[in-house]
Amino acid sequence: MFAKNTLVLYKKQPAIITEVGEKYTIEYQSVPGTSTGKKAQYATQKVRDKDISELFPNAKVSLESIINQNTNSAVKEDFSKALEEAYELLLSDEETASSTFDFATLVEYSIGELTDLNSFAFFDSVINDIHFKYDENTKLFSLRTEDEIKQIQQKNYEKEHEAEIKEAFINRLKQKKIILPDDTKFMQEIEALALGKTDKSKFLKEAGIKETPEKAHKVLLDTGFWHMGKNPYPSRYGASMQSATENLASPPEEERIVVNHTAYAIDNIWSTDPDDAIGFDGEYVWVHIADPASSVLPDSKIDIKARNRGATLYIPEGASRMLAEESIEDYALGLCEYSDGCKTGKLSNALSFKIKLDDKGNITETEVLKTKVFVERLSYEKADELKETPELKPLFEIAEKNETRRKESGAVFINLPEVHIDLEKVDDSPVPNVKIFAMENKPQSCNVVREFMLLAGEAAAKYAFKHQIAFPFISQSSPDIPKDLPEGLAGQYRLRRSMRSRSVGVSPAAHAGLGLGMYSQVTSPLRRYSDLIAHQQLRAHLNQSPLLDKDTMLERISAGDAAMSASVKAERATKLHWTLVYLLQNPEWTGKGVVVELRGKQAVILIPELAQETIIVPKSQLNLNDEITVKAGNINLPTLEVSFFEV
């Protein structure tokens, strides 16, 4: 209980109790006075005892005097000195050095006693003193450590000298001589622009530098805040470099058909998320696909996050997966420690396409089944070694027949150089050693897998159309292929330029580039959102559950496709980034360039071992497919530009 005229604290401000009852009536200053002569205003309010704490009993001076005393600089200076001495005393006392203490103890160690006039001025000095921490809940104090005091002093100094500190930083920025870690807080604003997290930078503007991600990138490199291995492109395109974190539930128990034959998951040796396997039982072609849609329901939290990613991001730094890494083992096909052929001893869940072909390879029947299938993993190289075995020979023959069928229907086959980029960690260096490997002479089994995936996509599209399922159909208009198509790489380059963009929609149409009457992608539901939503629709149809309508499907596949497009752009920019880093690490590099197009005095050159193209002015007259030796120069990492010269 507090008595009348007690000076109390109310929201860290002084107040005097004017009436005592079920609640206390307090008088407090509601509007402070000003230096221009405007008088302070006072008000009363009823409060509970827990809302206030005692400062001084039976105050005999006015509230106005108490508040004015708090503005007396001489008094405040004396209190500051007393508190500094009290800190040393309390720090030397084992009992108080590492514990909490009340206001009375602090008074005892510093000024000895309070008066009604100076009580609030002293309290205000304490809570604003750098040596002490105040807990508003317990009303107790504790000592700050020396490091905490230094941090506060530094912060106060920076606040008082903000203009001078910023001006000094801007001057250092102009000279590209920043001081780390002191300038980190300023450089982070520039970094945010380089990463595409903002489109402004007041520090670049004040330094007279254009506010663009490329200029920010250059500044970060020039000042040493970033090293040349820093890859900003996933962030800049809005693609996460971290895999999804929310794990899928374990596959549900449901009725599945056990497939008797062995299916083969054939992939690169570095693949860690096999989501397709192929087989032939003597009558039917089988394409088995991972079945995450058994757990990822439409519009669930995981589904929405996958839609926002669009696809797994594959960059040399590693894969940033559309679905959680920890879920791969439950849903990928035939996972085990990788070798050229391994057996897990258990069946994998799959959504399987059972396809009947006629003599010419046309699809005549399709069933979609929830299955369990034994999967054996093979590298492309191992599959090629086994291509004449009874198990794999039929797969190669079916693939060859399908390729022939598609060619006869106008399919376009483009063979341009591809490379694989590896990043090798180097001790004590933040920049990895970049290695680029040309992917020449692809194994035949690559074509086998491609043709079986296309069969599955065609079969799924026909199945969805037959059963009136809203579905993500993929189409492509006929290319405008020139009649005088040259041979070699020049012809392949011209062929690629003649191709039209693909379209994704809910109405089937021909895919001219593939030579198919209708087509959909269904073979990578762990990696592509459009495949995942196709599986959701197929499973809903099999379960006789409600299907998504065409409008909803179009909205969702458009969102997923837009996100996937951003990932593709991030992957391309990342690949070029690491190619330029490779050239910077190997300044003496020279390589073969092939003339693929002539434009007056200029020639478009394709560089197979880098999978890059450039335009040069050759030293002499060249013809299509001529080879020259080129060298890189004028490498601009922030703008992803490089010039190549004939040597």
C-alpha cells in the first residue's frame, strides 16, 4: 500500500499519489514544457499498485520542482560521477558483482540518501547510465560487463558523430580502401543491392556511383568485401540457395501393385535424387516415377512452397532442392550407396506408366498405376556396357524405335557442346578452384532415358486428355528451319536459333520440336513443380477424388513456371559466372573456336570446351565451321562480360 503524497514511478516518469482507494489517483505531467515558454500540462489518472513503484514517501515539494531538478546539469553531472564510483565498488563486491540489487542498494553505494527533490533525477541518471542495466519487470539492477560498456560507448560515439563517420566512410569508399570489420555495417547496404534485395543504396549514391547491382558488385570486389567466387545470381533472381526444410510425411500406407520386373534408374554418377526408372516386361513398356504426390497434397504448405520455387536449383555449388533433402530417401527410387549397380533389398513406391506400343512405336494403351517396384541404379557408362544383355537390350531397341518415329514426325535434334563445372575446395582460400569438363560423346543410354521419359510424357498427356483431366500440357510451334542448313556446328547453331519458345497450358497441342501430337512433363516430381502437380491430378483421378479445375490448374502451373524460369536464369548466370572465374584463374588459357555464323566482317564463334559463344572480327576471311584459336580478355565479372580474341 502506498500513502498519499508518495512520489512514485509511472512508466519511468515521476508522479504523485493524490488519492488512495481501491485504485490510486496519481498526478503526472501529460505534456512537457518547452524552451519557447509553453507551460507544461498536468493530468490525473487512476492506476493499480502494480503499475507504479515507490521513489520517495511523503514528498513535500511539487511535482514540477521534481521534474525541473532532472534538467539541472550540475546535479546530473554529480550523479554521473557518483554512479561511476558506485560501479567500481559494486564490481569489487562479490555479492553484487554478478547478481541483481535494488534501487536502495544503489543509493547506498553512490549518494548515501535521497531527497524528494532529487529522487527522480537520480533514478533517471541510473537508468541512462552505461554502467547499469535495469529490469522493468523485477525493478532490479545489475552491472554491465566492460565489453557491454565499450559497445554502448562506441554506439553513443557513432550516434554523436554520425555525419563525420559516414563522410569518412564515403571517402574511403571512393578510394576503395575500406576498413574491416568497422565498415561492415555500411557495406551490407551495398551488398543488399548486389544481391537484388533492394534497388537503392544511399552510400553508392553519395559516393557518385550508379545504383545498379552490377556497380554494387564491382565495388564489393574492388574493396575486397567480396571475393571473386561470390555468386550473387540465385539471390538476385529470387532463387534460394538452401533446400526446402519442411520434411514430407512418410509415404502413406495404400494399396499398390507390386511390379515383378526389375526397373533401371540410369543417371549421371553424381546424381543423388533418382526419380525415374524404366523397364520392359516383354509386352509393356514401364516408366516408374517417384511418388511424392502421395504426401504433398494440393495447396498444402509444402505444395505452396514448392510452387514458389518452381524447380530444384542446380548450380556448381550444389543442389537447392524443391522438396526437403531429408525426404529424398523416402521417395527417390532405388536409393542406396552409389555404385555402378546396387540393390537396396526393398521395393520403391512409384507412380507408374504402363504403356503398350504398336509395331511402329505408337502408343496404343496407357495405364497409370500406384506401384511398388524393385529398382536397380546404373550409371550411364555402366548401362552402355550392359546394352547387349537380355535385360537392357530391349530398352535400347525401344528407344531407337521411338526416336525414329519422332524423326518421321518432324522432331528436331540439336547437338551443341555442353560442359560440367566442378568447384574444388582449396585450403585457406574462400575461392574454389574451378574445373570445366566438356561433355563429349554422351553415352547411348542418355538417349534411352530421354526416349522413355518422352514416352511417359506423351502417354500421360493422352491419358489426361482421354479422361478429361485438367493437366499441364506443353506445346511448341513448328520451327522456321532454313532450307540451306549448313553442316557441322554451324548447322546446329542455326537450328537452335530457328526454334520457337515452348508454351504451357491446360489445352493439348502439338510439340513440334519433339515430334509429338501432345506432351506433358511428368518424370521429375521431386525436381519440377509442374510434374508434381500433374501427379497430384493423376492420383486424384485414380482415387476418384475431386480434381483441380482448368482455371486453378492454369493459375498454379503459371506460378510454378514463372518460378522455374527464374531458377533457369539463375543457373545460366551462375554457370557464366564460374566460367569467368575459371578464365581469371587461368589467364593463359587458349582454346578452339568454331565459326558458326558470319555477319559481314564479324564472325560468331562457338567455343566447345567452354560451351560459350562470342563475336569477333577475324584476322582473315573465314568460312562456316572453320576452326581458330581464341584467348579470353577484358573479363568483367560484375557484368558477366568477356571478350575473346583470335590468336
